[in-house]
Amino acid sequence: MSCEPIYVYEYLLRSGVALNSASHRRTFPGALIRVGSGFGCIHPWPEFGDAPVEEQLRLLAEGITTPVTAMALRCAEIDGTARDAGVSLFADLDIPRSHYSWSFAQPTKPQIQRILEEGWPALKAKGFANYGETRRFLEVCAKAGEHQDLKLRVDFNGCLDVRSFSQFIEFMPLRTYQQLDLIEDPFPYDAELWQQAQSRWKIRLALDKGWRDGSTGFSAVVVKPARRDWRIVAGQHPAQPLVLTSAMDHALGQMFAAYEAAIAQANLGDRVDLCGLCTQHLFEPDTFFERLASPGGHLQPDFSGGGLGFGDVLESLPWRRLG
């Protein structure tokens, strides 16, 4: 870990509804860190086994890193090097295109209208244990987007079992079924059961939670670069496409995920599938999120200050020294 002092700014993001089936929260605490000229983002998800942000910072002050803080320090190092050189990390990179992350806090009609007018290639929604509700929602989206070949993605976060997932697919209207692109973590990973589900229903499953032990039964692997190195995942699953997504975190963390996704695409080419990097609209606007736009799934970075951007905003924050 760097010998330079670490400075911290704690933040709180707010959403209109819970963001996935594993969480009921609508407020999301995290912290930005500053090390030298570089910035990083600590955004834990206790629902997925992370220590709360207070514990993350306490350990970091003692020189102990967790996977979340280690990645934030790496982000700060990369960001600081670019800022010192006076260049944007996105200067010579193309950010992969993303699906639209559906917000159940916003009205349906304006979101559908935006997706169709801007030509988004796909939308992704969280799935519910009440799979009938999810199926009905997808039917609405499929009907609206059938003439533009809008693809549908769902993330159940493992909240179904084999039987309920089969019923979810079996009673789905043909139009909706034909527009299905990817279903993430439908039920807890089991290689044999996932393989059977893919073979029976002729669908693509995407693995997130069980990626370390995953072997067969899935057609893509989901990677959150703010939480794990995509290089390790790509090496462990050399035959599978990668779907790189934000960790539904601060705009700075979102742009670090976008940077890593761009690097992955430059190295892996078509192995980088349609991503999920455009999540700023899931939260209440702030001075960071307001700088980001993503028409049609093309995330546009902020260039202020070089690095990951937001330079003037970051400089204006009331930083405190950690420890």
C-alpha cells in the first residue's frame, strides 16, 4: 500500500426503490479516497458479504485492505498517474456499449420512449421472487420494442429455485421469449442444473455470484471491475464472453468500471459482450452524476482534470485525512 496519506470523503447515494432482489435499501453509503493526485471509490455491498464502509475505512487506516479497498487504491493509482500527465484515461479508448438498466422508481412510459428513441440495444431489469410480476413487466417491454429488436435481460440474484424458474420461462409469451437475451443468476449456481436449464429452454444464462467455482451451464460471466479484476475472470473462463457492469456505485466508481471495460474490449475484442455501465439514472442526481450522459447506451465520460474526470468537483470536496 502507498506510503502517501489517504484522504476521505464520505457520501450517501439515494435511489427511489431497492436496486436488486437481495437488498431493500434505498440509501447507499460509501467513500471517495484521495491518494496523491488520484481518486478512488469505496462502495461496499454488505448484502453480498462486504464489511460496511465504516469498517472498510477503519481497516484501511490500519493498513489492512479488503478486496473493495484494494481496488479503490488501484483506481486511485491509475487515476493519479493520468492526472499528473494531464490526460484523460479515455483519450484513446472506446467505452463498450451498454444495455439500459431499468429503474422501477421511474415511470414506465418515459423510459420505454427513451429506449426506443435513442435506440438502446437491450434493457436489463431486476427479477423478483414473484416471477409472474417480472414476466408481465417483460411482456410490456417486449411488445413495445418488438419492431426495434429490443433485447431483454433479467437479473434474479439467485432468488428463484429450479421449479419457479422453469415456470417463469414455460408460461412466457412467445414474443417475450424470442427477445430474451440473457438471464443472470436465476437460481443459486449448480453446474448440472444450470446446464439442464440452458439445454431445455435454449436460453443464455449469465454467472455472477458463483464465478470462482463455475465450470459449465452458463453462456457469459458478469464482472464488476470495481470489485474484481476482469483479467482474473477472463483467465478462469477463457471461452466465455464477459459482461462488465458498474457496481451501482458513485459516478467515479462507475467511470472506473467504464475504463476497465474499455481496456478489456481493447484486449479481448468481441469477448466483451454488451455491458451494463450506464447506471447513473438509478440514483438521485448529484454534481457527479449530472455530468454523465449515455444516449443509446454510449456512456460519455467527463474530462475535467484528466484521469477519470470530475476534477473541479473533486477538488471542491471537504476531504479529511484518514487515521
